[in-house]
Amino acid sequence: MTATPTSPAVELDEAYRHTTFDALVPKDLLADEVAQRRESGYDVDDVVRAANATDPEDRAAVLALVDGMAGGTRAPGWAYEEPESLDDIRAAAAPAQGQVTDPESYADRVHAAWLGRIAGCNLGKPVESGDHWTVARIKDYLVLADAYPLTDYFPVLDPMPEGFEFRENWPETTRGRVNGSARDDDIDYAILALHLLETHGRALRPQDVGSAWTSLFPVEQVYTAERAAYVNLVNGVRVPETARFRNPYREWIGAQIRGDVFGYVNPGDPWAAAALAYQDAALSHTGNGVYGELWAAALVAGAFTAADAAEAIDTSLTVVPKGSRLHEAITHVQQLRTDGLSWEAAVAEIHSAYGHYAWIHTVNNAAAVTAALLWSDGDYSNAVGKVVMSGWDTDSNGATVGSVAGILTGTAGLPAHLIDPLHDRTRSALFGFDNSVISDLAARTVRFPRSR
């Protein structure tokens, strides 16, 4: 079975159209909750009709419609089984025994993971706008710049051709301009995860994560599901309702980008990594949003003992419920590889099958990550270049692929043209963590106890 969007009988009026995905804006919440409900098999046509008869600027009325969707029931024919609790997820997945990683290479691989994650993130930052920077637009720009396929930071054409507008971070993230890592939430959350583990160890709980967010993060430096959960925390909403109340982004990629460090400290043990990742994800996500973080943590953990990316992906699936949309998407990509498709053809198929999701959803981006790793031929630059050229959430996917590819290759396999400009430091929006030293982050990770 392949996930397809529900064909709605009723569409929201143009007044609800937006691109901000902002949990602080009621009409964004309504439009995005309608999309989330339809993707999850619910009929919300009556809500859409009521919304179209409501002033989108009437905050109380719009929020009442958002809240009213919480009590819906699924339409007949829903084909997926997507449990919520960790025990139920474990029962619906395929738990695997952990493997012992090579202690001699562990420190080097952790260092490579941090460097690879941060470089991959920066590589994708100039084009992180999936509705604008499509696969075709990215390729067209790279061809114009004589830089296709992408294996280095984006070059800047002067003047920039009309229709090719980089994100505002481009002076820090394009070729010849990288001077230390730019700030990014994909990096912030990795630094925060390490801090959380150092503070709480393996007793980490969602409440600890929430307390760290409100203490260390400015609210406008967290986005989508994280911003919704943050607002809920401030308003006294308790876990797990922080992930559900007025949070239409609960199956988006925000949790998936937070999982890598839990894999770093559990090399070869995907379920130990996933169990820690669950404590982080449950604060802000549900369903496939949670599975995304478990999957990313397991993918990273599995990379320490895998012979190649394909084996790491096999391992990662042992923590994902077999009846879920995420499991379906990843196994679909694996089959495309088995069938002998080119990477270009596989990306086209992935966009056809999962392009109905928002460009920062978990399912479609995980599929793009899987494809880039499977078609990378064990080369770091090839892997991160391919995933950025796949579009959607380019910096988040560049970070995840960079992390895994770094572990698989070690520091010796990381290209100097992507790593050296980082100068071993990264900016961060976390209070007290700006200008972190990357090698220090790696050393602290290695010191974290690996005992179960």
C-alpha cells in the first residue's frame, strides 16, 4: 500500500492560505490541522465549511474550530496501525539485539558524525524552502553555476538569476563564505541533547526536555511542532498533551532532527537509542513524528556497526512500527534500489508518492534521506549532495545524512573542502552554548557512559 492524500470535497478559502506554519497564528493552526487530520484519515469537511463561514482573524472562533477537531473519528478504510506508547511501538516493530561497536574507532566516528552533521546542515541551508527550491529549481541553478551534481557548498552567481533566491543565511553558508558553522536549529538540538544527557543521564524524561527548552531557547528560535509544544508548556499544558493540543505539526520533521545524539551514545544498539529518543520526541510529537526520531536515532546507532548504509537502514527499521506510513515509505525506497532505478528516477518516484505532505513532514523527508544514503556509494560528498538536491527540508536532511555518512566513513573520509571552513566551531541560539567547539562536543559525547 502507498500513502495517498484524501481527496477533500471541500477546500479552505484563500484567506486561510499561508506559508508560515506558525503555532502562534490561529488561522495557520486551523489550515495545518485540517491537513494533518486528512493525512491521518479523518473527515473534516464540516470543519472546513464552518471555517469558510468564519472570519479568519476571529481568534477565538478559529481556535474553537481547531480544538473541535481533537474529538474526531477516522473515516472507514484507514489502512495503518500507528501506536503511541513506547511499549506499543516496540510490540509493533521488530526489536533487534544490539551489537558491540569497535572501541578503537568509536571516538573518531563520533567526531566524524558531529562534523558531518554540521557540514551537511550548512550545505542545505541556502535552499531550505521546499515550496520554492524544488528538485527542478535546484538542478537548474546548479547547472547554470556549473556545479551539478552538488558536492560542495552552493556557489553564488553574480548577479543571481531571477527566480533563484537563496535564504537569508547565504552570506554564511555558500562557497567561499563559510567561516565557522552558521546557527541552525538542527545543530541547536544536537547540542541540547548532549547537554540533556550530561544533566539527566539515561533517566531523561519529556519534562526534562521541556524545562530545558523554556530555560535555554528563545521561543522564536523554535518552529512548528516545537513552538506549539513550547507555547503549551508556558500555558501549563502537561505532557503528553503538549504534543497534541493545538499542534498540527506533530508528525512533522522537528523530532527527527533531534535524534542523532541518542544514537551517538548507543553505538550498535538501536533500541537503546530509540528508547532515549522517545523521551525527547514525546514532548512535541505523536505517531510518525515520534517514529521519525526513533528511526533517526536507530539509523545513527546502527551505522556504527553496519558494513554500509543499506545495513544501517535495515537496522533502523527495527524500531519503526511495521504498519506505519513511515515504515511503508522507507521500505518503498529500499525496493526502488532493489529494482535498479537510478537515483534521479527514485527521487521522482518519492516525490510522486509522498509529495502531498508538507515539505517539512517526517515521511517524505525520511524517504529522501534513505535514497541519498542508498545511492551514495559510500561517499560522504555524494550522500549529502544527493539529499540536498532532493529538495524539501534540505538542511535537516543534509544534517541527518551527514551524520550517518560521517560515521560510516570516519574522519578520514570527510572532504576538506566541506569540513575545513567550519574551523571547529558552531554558532547556537541556545543560551550559553554559542560558539561551541565541535571537537569538544565530540569529546563530551564519547565520555558519556555507554552502559545500558
